[in-house]
Amino acid sequence: VIESVPMNYFIKWISNNMNS
């Protein structure tokens, strides 16, 4: 788990990529 970046941001990024 990368503590440098919040888990929410990571999930949001993946969600965005999957949607687009």
C-alpha cells in the first residue's frame, strides 16, 4: 500500500480510467 497517495485518490483514478 502506498502511503504517499491516499487510497481514495487511487480508486478515483482507476474509476475514471474504467469509465472513460
